[in-house]
Amino acid sequence: MNDPLTAWSALPGPAQIGLAVLVCCQLLLQAGSLILLIRRPEPRVAALPAIAWAAIIILGQIIGPLVFLTLRHRALREQRERAQWESSARRSAARVDVDRIVEGLYER
């Protein structure tokens, strides 16, 4: 039977470096995604609760955190666009009311 240390040492140097880089990227993505998941203000991200996202991030290796970050980015962008739309709708409604009042005051 091959033990993991023997299998690792049997790999060529560039393959060991490549695997080490991939493992570091995976761990950084997982840690960053979990931190964002814990610190988020909304209770759900993309219709899934936090515990489900934690499982996807941890068990999904490199793809889980990427899916979480992508869907979180989309959700935040939609919230931002909705807030901008509501703000502009309020401003335009207020502007219409002011215009109507001014027209009523200075009607000829």
C-alpha cells in the first residue's frame, strides 16, 4: 500500500508546487467565504440558509466558495440596484409634487 507521504514524494517538483498552490487557493477561498457568510447582514443568500451555504462551502472544495461568492455578488448587486431605483422613484415623485404645487400657485 502507498502511504500519502510516499505518493507525494513520488510526484515531480512542479506537480508538488502546483498542488500546493491549489490547496492554498482552496483554503483561502473557503476561509474568506465563511467569513463573509458569518458577517453578512441578510439571513439568506440566494434562497438558502446559512447552514446550507456553510456545508456547500466546506464540502464543495474550490467550487463551493466560488458559487457562494458569485451568487452573493449577484444578490448584493440586485439590492443595490433596487435601492437606487427606489431612491430615484422617490425623488421623481417629490419633484412632480413640487412642480404641481408651483404650477398651481402661478397658474394664469
